Amino acid sequence: MPILSLVTFLPLAGAVLLLFLPRENKGLLYGLALAFAVGVFLLSLPLHLGFDGGTSDPQFIERSNWLGLGIEYHVGVDGLSLYLVLLTTFLMPLALLASWSYIQDRLKEYLFFMLLLETGMIGVFVSLNLFLFYVFWEAALIPMYFLIGMWGGKRRVYATTKFVLFTMAGSLLMLVAMFVLYAAFFQETGTYSFALADLLSLTVAPKLQTWLFLAFALAFAIKVPMFPFHTWLPDAHVEAPTAGSVILAAVLLKMGAYGFLRFAFPLFPDAAAKFLPVLAVLAIIGIIYGGFMALVQKDVKSLVAYSSVSHMGLIMLALFAGNAAGVQGAVIQMVNHALSTGMLFLCVGILYERAHTRLIKDFGGVSRQMPVFAAFFLIAVLSSLGLPGLNGFVGEILCLYGAFAAHKLWAILAVTTVILAAGYLLWMFRRVMHGPISNEKIRGFRDLDGREIAVLIPIVILMLWIGIHPSTFLRKMDASVAQYVNRIKGREKVFVVKPPAARVAAEEGGGTK
Amino acid sequence: MSVFPALGPLLALTAGALVVILADAFFKRDKKDHLAYLSLTAILVTGWLAVRLWGRNAEAFGGMLRFDDAAVFLTVLLLVGTAFVILLGMRYIVRQGMNDGEFYGLLLLALAGLLIMVSSGNFVAIFLGLEVLSVSSYALAGLKRGDERSTEAAVKYFLIGSFAAAFIVMGLALLFGGAGTLELAEITPAGANSPLALAGLALVLGGFAFKLALVPFQMWQPDVYEGAPTPVTAFFVVGPKAAGFAVLLRLLLPYWQSGFKREAVFAVLWAVAAATMLVASLVALRQRNVKRMLAYSSIANAGTILIAVLTSDAAGLLFYLANYLFLSIGAFGVLAALGRDGVERTNLEDFAGLGARFPWIGGLFAVFLLGLAGFPPTGGFLAKFYVFSTAVREGHAVLVLIAVLSSLISVYYYLRVVVFMYMRKPEGEEAAVDFENPPLLLVLFLCLYGVFQLGLFPSNVLALVRHAAESLF
């Protein structure tokens, strides 16, 4: 069964089907979209179960000619992309479920774009052909553009236009770099190919490598986003509807980090090594700057948005460390960040639906009125700041360990993320949830209903699972991570941390809670 | 060898045009639709005769008319485009009070001019085709007689067009003097490198730059495109541009070979391409009228097509033209449906809330605009992809960077229309829209089909295009 193609294109089929249903029947539209999203998730489970963690080769491969001259339909997953695919299929039904009360206007278009977005995002993570990757990369941009622009807040047009132009600026340069790479491969071998495996075998001249690496790195750095390309992110997050923010933070940002992991570093290892110090400094600036910016935000949603900048900084730093612990930490932390930040945005959305404001000063004592919500919100906060026993700790410890092994100073500076996160998150939590009820409107808040609990419960379960038994997931990554590390470090003769050691470290982390 | 196979399509088309013009006198005002059906029949017959020439390299009049496969491909493309324009116009000309039947006859004559241009390797014939096209086009632009802007468009087009024609004729005279032949295939390096022939080439290129509205000769085009009736504008965007670039490619192919003075010609056209893309995109940013914005976008696209000419990428050029046909006829088709009773509503504000009021039409327009902006998975992306990738392979990465920058700018102005359609509430009176227009809807859906067919599964068309391109070399 072509399982990857089904997982990738089933949402698209659902989206097209939606177009032909009457827009008055909201229940039908909604039910159908949800059924497709859940179906895609169930279909994607065999990817985890059937995945062989013992090999670094891509699995579930499908490959056929598409346009000729090296442009093929070529998909597969390996240990680096597996969990990003599963993350997407896992979060999409939850995001749809969370939208039910929020989105009333133009529901048909909303569901259409959400499903379209899912196809785009999964496509990005499974493509093994650069052309195919670029098509999905750009195609994922359009639905998000509409989601922010049509259902966003007051400044939505500004935010969404900025989002598109920033991303396009980077990706068009990347496209030119792809052409150059394609031409270089043709010159070298006399055949045309966009296949990643073919292009990896090419040794690009150092000077050219520098340019190509910069073009790729810029596209991905904007998407992550790394300081100083992050300015679109707070705007987009604040204006986006709740589910849009969840998907943006949880999956779209990961496309940038994944791009570094899959393309920019392995394709241009020499240039990457040259620019590593600069990139690491930018990542560290992002960590500290994002944290301080989060401290001073008045709006809960922009606080979470800036915390994303900080957390993504740590993920990038661990990636740049380039050792097994760091890379493994970065991948698992991408999943963790998706869960914790996604859940934080869901919680902010729940608050906003009741209060129609997101300013911290308008809240106070909410936990008296909404005790169940308070518990979930606290779990999200604790997961985000890396409490042992929850998922965030496993990822952060691996990331910091990786950074430490590469460069002690990096790790020392990066540790501030933990301190700052504890600061801004707990302070925010105290002001919003605790204390006396400051605003009479709060007395009218109702606690979570069954649907809202159903959205949050699966995320909590997964957080605990990763927190307590991360090796379920880490084990499947080992071979791919080791192969990746060998590839980018191969030319430098640097000591490679063996994957099993990383796993032991992680399990210790999980056990000492 | 009989002249008839090669002459067939032209004969059928011209006969059709004359029949339509004559028949006009016999139909009452409310029966003018029959003229449309007659014209479509003529186009079908012409198409059938043209397709039969595929792979046969038919000639007539000692090579004055030569249907190589590239010519056949372009002919079919132009026939499809004109058929679309006729369907777009059927209701439009009734609504705008210009239902006089000349529309169809003039379109067919203009089309005949286009066919001569694309199917000849001789400059006398090419010039003949160009003039047949131009004279019909001047009349077409002014067809909306009650409208000042339409008349202004016609006069402007006529003046600039004649001016450019004079340049081309003068250039041809010099070229003939220097090279000793007007048969493109017979031009030799020695002849072409003489100062006289180079001066002639410069004049000819200048004339074509006027006709194709390349910077710095683009000023007239937005006025003409804005003033002309919308279906006619759609024809201008697709027909003359396609034929003009095909001629330019045929003319310049020998010059890219060794022995010719390549560098100077190349450098000038390189600069023209870069300036055309950048200037047009920047000016388009400031337009508040969507029709005018699309006019500038067509100039920017002309700059991109020029890249394909510069790199002798015939396959890329043909594929680009095919995609551009569906995208721009689709976009102008939506414009043709806005407004009624002699008034066009094409300001940005008129699009506010269109996506909510007419979800299908809004969605189609969004697809066409995103396609023009070059987003996958539309054909607009693949078209640019092939042209750019060939250019990079030929070592013109800088030009591609400029093209990409201009694309980025274009994303902004295309998306601004989308913003108005989907993200703004209408203010004041909502623009009247007439979508109970079956022929127009048919065209829009065919264009949508074309956009995605060429974007997702273009293998067949790519094979045709590559085969056709080989016939040029």
C-alpha cells in the first residue's frame, strides 16, 4: 500500500470534496474534515509501528518519474522526518477540533485551507527530491496566508502579507540555488537529477558551496525563524486564529529547522562548518533576546510567540552542535516544542474565547473559576519550561548536553533559556490564574467543556509518554542521526558521540524526576 | 509540391473572416451570436488543417510560408487563445453596447496576421503578417466607440504602432542591404556582421521592442490595455506577444551562433530584459486599477520571456506561452464579467468581498493570480521554473536573480487583489457582476483546467514542446 502517498494526499482529497458540499450544512462540513484528519492520523500510525530504527535509509519509499529530467515523485521517511510527519497528522485533528467554537464565518473555506495545509506540510517532510520539496514548501505557504488573512485579528492583512513576503524572499533565493546545484550536477555527471541522494554525492567547489549554503540557510533561517529574521513571527502569531497559531508554531517553524537538517548541512558541509560560529551566535542571541522579549509582553499570545523564538534558538543551537546528542535532542525537542507551545496557544485561545482579550492585566484569579483549565494550563507551562518528568526536560537536557559537548560556552549561554522560560511563564501564570479575581467578567467564565478537554488530553498523554519513556521515539532515530552526524562531521575528524550514550543520558533524565 | 497543405490553415481562416464580415450584414442585432459560432467553426477548421501539418514541415511559395512544428504548435496555441477570447466577448459586447459584429471579423483577421508571423522565415512575409495584425488591432482597441478611453487607446496604439512599423521597415531595408537576403535561414556571419546589417538589426529590434512593450518602449501599453474592451485586451496580451516573441527567437537564433557579433546584441537585450522586469513590477505596485496592474504584469512577463529568447530556450519559451495563455485569459475573463451597462468595474475597491459573494469566481481569480505570481502547483510556477533553470545552466544566474526579485515584488501586487477579495469588507455600492454567462464560465473553467494540467501533469505537453523546439534548430 502506498502509505506515504495516502497520508500526504488524503487531506487534499478531503479539501476538494469539501468544495462540493453545501456551505449551509456546517455540521456535515466540519464532521467530514475532522473525519479526514483523524483518518490521516490513523493511516500514519503504521509509519511508526513499521519503521525500522536500525537503518538510516529512508523507508516507505515511493519513487516514480514525474516530469522527466530528474524531476521525480520520490518520497520516504527516515528517523529525522518520521516524527515530524506524525506530529503533523497528530495535531491536525486536534487543531480542527479546537476551531469548532471559534470559526463560524466561512467555515467551508477554513476547513478547505486547513486540509490543504496538512498536505503541504506532510509533503515537505517526506520529499526526497528537491523539486518536489520546493513545490510542497511553497504550496504550504498559501493556505497559511489565507488562514491568517481571513480569520485573523485586526492587523491580519499586514501580518499575513509580511509572513508571505519574508518566506518568499528566502525561498526564491533557495530556488535559484537549487538551479545552480542542478546545473552543477549536470556538468559533473552529464545527467539531470534533483534527487537528494544524487546531489549529496556531488562535491561542490568551496566558493560555490558558500553561496549555495547562504541561499538555503537564509530560506530556512527565515522560516525557523532565527534572529534577526524573526520579526514576522510575533505579528503572524498574534493575528492568526488559534488553530493557525498552533499549526504555525508546531509544524511550520519546524520546516525551517528540518530544512537545515535535511538539506543545508548535508549538501554543503564545508560551507556549513565555516558559518557555524555565526549561526551559533545568532541562535544564542535568539535564545536570550526571545526570552527577554517574552518577559516584557503585555499580551499572553505574543509572550508565547516570543518564547517560541527563544525555544527555537535552543533547537537550532543543538543542531549546530552537530553531535549525536545535539541532533537527537533537536529532533525530539522539535516535537516537544510543538506539543508544549501548541498547547499553550490552545490555552490562550480558550481564554480568549471567554474574555475576548489577551492582555495579562485583564486577567487574575481565573483558576478559581476554571480549576480544570488551570490544571491543563499549568501542565503546558511546566512542559514548556522543561520540568523533569514531562517531555520538555528530555529534549532540553539532550540539546544542552549536545551544545556542551561541542562548545562549553554555548551551553552556558543557552542555559539561560531555562531560567528565562521559568521566569516569564510562571510570572504570567501567576498574574493570569492566581490572586483575587480582578475583573467581574471573570466570574462569568465557564470551565472547560468536554470538547476542549478532548483536545487537550491527547497532548498531555504524549507529553507524559515522551517525558517518562522517550526511548520509544529516540530508538527509531538512532541510525539516521548517527549517519547524519557522520556525514557532516566526516571531513573534520571530530569525536562522534555514540547514539546509545545519548539514549542513556535521556533515560537518566526521565528517571530522576 | 502543391502549396495547398501549407496554405490551408491561412486560406480557411481568411475565408472564414470574410464570411463573418459579410454575414454581419444579414443578421439582426439580437442574432449576432451566430457570428460567434461561425467564427468558432472557422477556427476549428483552421486548427484541424494546422494539426495535420505536424511533423511534415510543409512549405509554400519558396519558403515564404513554412509550417515547421514550432509554427504548428504556436498556431494551435493562438487558435485556442482566440477561441477563448471570442467566448469571453459574446456576452460582453452585448452588455457594453458594442454588439456590431465587427468584433468577430476583426479578431479573425488579426489572427490571420498572427499565423503569418509565426509560420514564416522570411522578413517580407513576417512584416506582412505584422501589418495585418496591427491594422485589425487598432480597430479592435477602439471598438467601444462611445468610450473616450477606448478611442484614446486606438489612437495611441495606431500612432505608436505605425512608428514602430516604420522602424522595422527601415531596419529591414538596411539588413537587406548588408546581409543580402531577407530569408532568415540564409543570413551568414559575414553578411550579418557588416555595419549596415547591424544597424538594421538594431532598428528591427527597436521596432519589436515597441510592439512588445519592452522597457524603455513600454509607456503606451498600459493605456491601450486599460482602454481597450477587456476581451480585446485579453487577445492583445496573448496573441501579439506570443507571435512577437516567436519571431524574435527565430530572428536571433542565428545571432547566438559562433561567427556572429554575439556579445553586443546579447548585452543590450540582457539589459532590456532586466529593466523590463524590474520597472514593470515596481510600477505595478502603485496601480489601483486591476486591469492596469495586469497590463504592467504582462510587461513584466515579457521581460521573463525575453530570458528564454536570450538563452535560445525554445522549449521553455513555448511552454511559458502556453501557460501564460491560460493564466492571463483566465484573469482577464474574470475582469470581463465585472460591471455592466457600459461601465467596467476594475478598481481594487470593486473586488472587496468578491470572494464571499461569489466563492467560485473569487476562487478562480485567486488561482489565476497566484499562478501569475508563480506559485506551485500551477503551470505558472513550472513555466518560470523551466526558463530560469535553463538560464542558470547557461550561466546567467545574475539575470535569474533579477527575475526572482521581480517575482517577489509581483507576489505583493497579485496578493493585494486577493486581500481585497477575501480580507476586506466592501465599502459603498457593491460592483455589479454578471456571472450568468455560460460561454465565459466555460472559458474560465477550461483555463483552470489548463493551469493545473500544465502545473501537475504536463508530460505530454512538454514532449510536444520539446519536439516543436527541435524543429527550430
